[in-house]
Amino acid sequence: MIREDPAARAAAIVGHAHVITDADALWTYGYDATMGYRGRPAVVAAAHTEADVAALVRLAAEERMPCLARGGATSLAAGTVPPDGAFVIDLNAMRAVRRLDVAKRRATVEPGAVTREFRTLVAAHGLLYPPDPSSEAAATIGGNVATNAGGPSAFKYGVTRDFVRGLRLVGADGEIHALARPREGPLIDLIVGSEGTLGIVTEIEVDLLEAPVARSLHALTYADDQAALESVPRIIEAGLIPAKLEYLDGLTMEALERARPRGLPREAGGLLLVELDGTSEEVRRDGERLRQVLVSEDREGRVASAGQAGLWWQARTGITASLGRIRPAKIGEDICVPRTRLATTVRHIRREAGARHLPVAIFGHAADGTLHPNMLYDPAVAREVVAAREMLQVVAESALSAGGVLSGEHGLGRVKRPFVATAYDAPTLNAMRRIKHAFDPAGWLNTGAMWPQA
Ligand SMILES: Cc1cc2nc3c(=O)[nH]c(=O)nc-3n(C[C@H](O)[C@H](O)[C@H](O)COP(=O)(O)OP(=O)(O)OC[C@H]3O[C@@H](n4cnc5c(N)ncnc54)[C@H](O)[C@@H]3O)c2cc1C
């Protein structure tokens, strides 16, 4: 008997129209939002149901093909870049909001639900789903679960893991598992953030909050980046819990201004954007306290007008695209350090980048210590390519030596995997390998991502 090839077998599960094997079309599934990483998948199949996912995972295992889930493909850790010859399961057609219980403040969604669409839907009911990655227009809730996505409001409200109540998951063997808190809480905590390496999430139940009634936007400009970053712990120590507290350096503002002028203070070395929310009284009181912190610092900080703050907050959403105005390519890093080490970490990164004459734009969710140093380079200039790659290592090491971690929110994927072995001690690395092996003995699920090499 002639055995059918994997694509024909996939077509028998999801239909011919939902299987891609054409080389040109496959090309578009070979990359994600990470520059400089590319793979060549063998087959892409779009799942429409949980049963499709289970059958496709079984098929890939039988065919001994590396298998990975694809959501919005906004990964910045090359988490969605397939290994050559991989079997990709596209989850974007599974995008329904299955249930929204406004009274209980719970919702159940399929993994391909787009984050912003879901957040907008619940907001229309006076509810808040806080995880707000800046990629929310394209990222999916399934991808957010897989990466434990955070965002500007993570400091006050938490990250994706804090809102997941239950999951349905297809394991490496194609078996379907239903997990719910509190009983399977530790297991859910392990799956969230496992980057599709332990199973493929097919349904997510999330908690929602009542939306705050009032909010206000603020912008504080500083003479240099050190002053801005040293101000961050002081704002928190003053008892403020901002809904968002973002840091932008001078080069980031320069890029934004080149893309679309909005009067950002590019001559200022550092900018803090703050959003306060709560009751009207809380917002008023916190706004006053924020001004007091700035005045008491006496460090040339300046409070911008409410109009400027609103405009600059809008500008912030365009950072990634605007960096192309400085150099055509970038390596976007994502580290997290203790708040008190923000200033020294940035100083060290700048010194190293300066020694290599490489422009590095730095911004991040400063309240929780997340920094995104972006190494900007021209792929046609060999010196810059080498310098950008070197800086990737410098940035990773600077996070670890500051007592921080390799990733604040983007995950480890393929970009940070080479540094995992230096980030943890031998017993921890062994425990990690045993966990991966227990869930995925053959190692087919998102092969090459996240876990330390054997
Ligand atoms: C401009 C920009 C801004 C960003 N800002 C933020 C930010 O503020 N905070 C933040 O956390 N991240 C941010 N990111 C990174 C990225 O958006 C997040 O990692 C996001 O959670 C990925 O979602 P996605 O649907 O695009 O997932 P994908 O990129 O499609 O997948 C990411 C990983 O999850 C796996 N995966 C996807 N779906 C599933 C599933 N259903 N089951 C199991 N595994 C799955 C994939 O195999 C891959 O390993 C940003 C990215 C960009 C481009």
C-alpha cells in the first residue's frame, strides 16, 4: 500500500483548502516579527476545531515532524519561526469568544481570538481584561498564554498567567486535557509561558475585572536617561501604583519624531509616560502625588501638559515601526531587572554600544523593570551586523548580572535559548529537561525553542 504524504493526510483532516504546501505560500510561514530568523516549514494546516488540532498533532508525531502552533506570529523571540521541515498548525481560524459571563466576570475564548478585539468586546460590557501587549492588534490570546504576555499594565494588574482560570490543551501525543484552577493550578502555571513546547492550547477561560471609571495620562521629561530611570523607583516608593509607567530614551523619541512629528522632546534624554486609573478621587490624588515626587526630586524633571501627554502616549504605540527610520534592521531585546538597577543597566548597555558605534534605542515598561534595548543596524554593513549580535549577548549578561532575568515578557524562543544554560545552575537545568521530557518525550513540540539543550 502506498502511504499518503503528510499534506494529503492533513487535507483529510481539515480539507484541501486549509493545507499549504506551495513553496511561495510556505515562505510567509517561515518567519515571525523577529528580524534575522527564518525557517522552512514543510506543511501548514489551519485548524478549525480542537479535534482538528488533536488529529494534526498526532499526524505530525507519526510523521516524526517538529510541530508548532502559530497564532498572530508577533513573537519577538523567534518562537514562531519553524524548524526546517516543520508541521505548522495555524490557529487563527479558531477565534471565537465562546462565552462571556458579565455577572461572574469570566470569559472562554478560542486560542486565535485577537487580543485587542477581545479586550474591546469586554470593555463594551464595563469589564477589563488587563494583559495588554503592545502587539495586541495582531497577537492572539493563545499566543499570549503561550508566552505569558505582559504589557504596560502588568505592574498594576499582572500578566496573562494571573488571569487564566482554566485551559484545554492538546498534548504531544494528541490527547486532550482539561485543566482548571484550583485543582490543576500548578499545571496551568507551568503551561502558561511554555511557548507551545508542552502542548497546544485550544481553549482558555479567563477572569475579568471591573473596568476603572477614571484615568489620566501624564508625561515627565528629564534631562538625561539616568535621571528618568532613577525616578522610577522613587515614584513607586512614594506609594503610587500607576496603571502604566513607560520609559522612552532620546533615540526612541528621535525615531518616533522622524516617523511622524508629535513634538516629543527628543532633546530630553529620557521620558516617562504615566497612566493613572481608579476612581475619580484616586486619580486626582495620585496625580497630585506624582507631581510632588517630581518637584521634590529637583532633577530638572518637567511635567508636560495633558495635551502633550495624550499625544505622546499615542506615539508610543508606533515605536517598533519607527525604529526603521534610524536603521533598516534591529534586534529587539527584552530583559527585566530590579527597578533600582534600571539606570545602571542602561548605563552599561550604552557604554558597550558606544564602544561598538552602534545605535541602541531603549524603552520599556519601567515600573516592573522591563527594558527593550533595540540594537539598530544596517544588514549591508558587516561591522554593524557583528556589533548587533555581540550586543545581544551583552544585554543578556547585563540582565543576569543585575539580578534580573533574560526575558521580561517576550519569552525565550530561539533568540534567548543559547543563554539559558548560563542563566540557571545545573540542578535547575536538569529539572527543566526532565519537565520537557515528561510532557514531550520525543521533543517534537516547538523543537529548538526555549528549553536548554540536552
Ligand atoms: C510591536 C510588538 C510589540 C510587542 N509588545 C509586547 C508586549 O508589550 N508584551 C509582550 O508580552 N509581548 C509583546 N510582543 C511580543 C508578542 O506579541 C507576544 O509574545 C505575544 O504574546 C505573541 O502572541 P501571538 O499570537 O502573536 O503568538 P505567536 O507569535 O504566533 O506565537 C508565540 C509562541 O507561542 C506559541 N503558540 C501560539 N499559539 C499557541 C497555542 N494556542 N498553544 C500553544 N502554543 C502557542 C508559538 O508556537 C510560539 O512559540 C510584542 C511584539 C511586537 C511585534
